[in-house]
Amino acid sequence: MDTHHRSPATAITELQGTAEQGRLVLTEVLDRIQAAFPAAARRHRLGPGAWLVPLADGDGGHHGSMLIAIAPAGRPRDRGNAQLVLSATLLGRTGIGEADATRALGCLDGVPFTGLETDAFTKQLPLLAGLPERMKDKPLGECAVVLVGPLLSDLVVQAQMLIALGARPEAMTVLEKEYPYKLRSRVEAHLAGLGIAVSPVADAETALRLHVARVSEPTVVIDDGGHVLPTLMRSAAELLPFFRGVVEQSMAGIEELEDVVCPNTDPPVSVPVFSVAQSAVKRGIDAHWIAETVVRSAREAMPREGFDGVPALVIGFGTVGHRVAATLRGLRMPVAVHDTEWRRLVAAHEAGFLTAPDLPALLDGHRPVLIVSATGRTGLGGEDLDFLPGECFVVSVSGRASEIDVPGLGLRAGQIDEVAGVGARYELPNGPVTVLADGLPVDVPCGDRVPARQSDLTMAAVVWGACALARDASGFAAGAGTGVANGVGSDGARADASIAESGLVERYYRLYGQDR
């Protein structure tokens, strides 16, 4: 487990590792501090794993210095558990200002993972970790890679498997989705230590231009939310020839592609799309898992609420929203559904759900206690927030940080309280509204990443797709796909066939099917 505690004078990072790995981490932190503060070259060893580090030139003593130490977390008899505590404490600030003090303590934030930690992450993802053994020809050996995702520990494993499959770290770029997950600083430091460039997805155009200028190989993209191909088509079409194909793992990304493409698109779409988002794996196993996660998270957040007879609302009736609505109805909750697309609204109505094209009408009339937003965009926001009933719980299952208009809630709230292990409670005029996981998708924990079985299967499928595109992108439709309206270039049937050929679903069953 990794946690950070900050005060004006102290920083602490907990990690797992052997004594030798702890010494290596400490050495790296000391070198990082010395690069930022030349005076740190005069550091003094106080004992095993403890150093006094000057941060500014002074007249001796503890002026402008910091104590840095690493030690086992447990009592002496428990030290075999590999829990380590890395700490830094400012002993004086003479010669350094607040900004420098913060910068010095911040050197503990970005600590790469130890070998013990990465081994543990890898064991949690056996399907993904097994791909290099199944593809010994290293199909990514002649391709660069752009990978989009939040900085979670499973991204470290994904990057390492891409390297094992032939990708050069120096020819890889990670576009980070800037969610405030606890491990993000450590993940970024670890990727940088591997030689992988990390850039914010918010400025995807700049990052993609830098990537193309830096690499010589054609690039395969693993996207999550339609960040790369739409950006290229809107703002950097001249770079499209440098991209061999895109693997898209979310329906939000497919819908983003639909938005950017029209029948007379100029330039035409020349990049094949391997749509894991529309695959049987994503539509079935993954959607079912997300629905289960929503129910489990809601139960944990609403311990005093029985679900039987409690009204619920699902916003967005796509693959995931449909499964969530069905799961909640199976718990005998009266479920209402809202969607801005008529075809989905009609589908929800035909499935027997209460529906309305006007979201405020459902909020005001149905008065849901549980609201699940699964649109892939902003499902709950703007003036609709004024109609939220009091004493309700709001959940996001979207990869978009904007799925729930959290800033809008903040502007309307008379008070905001953190609810430990749950999220945040907003005191609105109609009553309190609790937002689970602070508006982040509940299928990704806010703390340490503990990958689920289905996460492993999806991540393995997208890496398999990247390898399929690297081998023979011509096998997938470009510009006239069957899986997306307007001909984005996503051949859903071909992607499904490729995933079936991989044997991943069979292996998933052999690993987990007996106890399901």
C-alpha cells in the first residue's frame, strides 16, 4: 500500500521492498534532491538509512536542512513483511523559502516502484503478463506506441508488457488522464525511469507532434476515450500517415470518433480502428463487472439504505448503462432511465424502464436515491443539478472526469464535507448529495490499484489489438468500418474474431471460471 501524508515540515511515502531495494530508492531520492539543491552535495550520513541533507548554504547546525530516512514499517520482529517507510523532515528553513521547502519535500512523491512492487502488480494481471510468452516474435519491434490512460499501477504492467513485446521505451508516449489517484506520482516516475515520455492528455496535439518528431517507427495507439485520432483529424491531419492503427477500448472514444467523422470527411479516415469497446469481451464480461462494481460501491456507501423499493436513475443507456439498469432492477429497485439519444430512450422504454427525454422531470418526479451516470460525456450537470433530490447518492461509471459536473455542485453547495472511504457530501438547497469517489469512475479505486479479473482481460485484449495492428493493419477496415456509424474505420467483427483467436477468453475461463 502506498500513502502520502503532508504537513508543512514532513513528507512520508510507504512502499514495499527488500532492504537493498530500499537503499536504492533512498539513493535515488538523495540524488534527485542534490540535482535541485546543490548544497545537498554536503549531505552527512547519520546512520543506516538516515542522512542529514543541507538545502542551503548557512552557518552550520540545522539551518536549511532536511532529515531523510528509510526504515522498516513494523516492529523488529515484523520486519520480514517488506513494508518500508521513506520520510523527510525539514529541520530548519534558513536560506530557503516556502516554494523551495515544498519542492524539497516533493522529491519523495515521485518514487519509482521497487521490483517487489512491480512483481506484485504483474501477478495480479496474469492474462496481460502472459502475452509476451504467447507472442515470441515481438510484433511491436518495428512500431512506436502511444498509450492513453490514468496513472495507475496496472499501467506500469501494461507498459512493461509492451516493451517485452518489442516496443522501444524511447519510442513510447503515455498520455495521462489527470485523475488525482494516489499512485500517480510514483507511476509517472516509474515510466520516466523506463525512458517513456509522459504528457497530459489535455494537450494531446502537442504531445503527438513531439512524439512523431521523436520516433522513426510507425505508431500504434492504445486509446481510452477518443483522444488521439479525433485530435489528429481536427488539428494535425498531416501526421495521420505516421500512424498504423488505433485500438479503442471505450464507447466514449467510439462516439468521439463518430462526432469528428461525417460522410464527406476531408481528409478521409486512413487509420484502422481495432474496437475493443465494441467487442464481446467489453460488451459482456466487462459491462457485467462494472455493473457489479456499481452495486457493491453503492451498498458500501449506503449502509443504512435497503435497495428493495428504493428508486434509482441511470443516465445513459449504452452498453454499460443498460447492464447497470438491469442489475439494479434485479435488486427490486424501481429504475428510471434517461438518455439524450432517441434510439436508446426507446430501447429503455421497450425494456420496461420508466423513461423521459427531460432529465429534470425524472429527478423531480422519480426522486431517485441512487443516480448512476454512464454517458461517457457529462451526464449530470448544468441546470439539471438544481433538481437533484436531497439525501441521494451519485455514481459515475465513465472514464470521463467530467461525467458528473463536480464544479457545478461545488458552486451550489453551502458546505462540502469529505466522507472517508466514500467521497464528498454537498449540502444543496434540496438536501445533501453524496458523490461517490469524488466523481471519478467507481470501477477504479481512488487508492491503490487492485486490478480485477475483467480489467486484466480488457487490458490484455487491447495489447493484443495493438500487436494485431502492428503485424497487419491492412486486415482491419480503414474509413468504412462496420462497427461505427459514419464509417469511422472500426471493424467490430474483425476485432472480435482477432480476440477470439488470441485464446484470452478461454484462458480467462480456465483461470476464473470454476468459481464464478
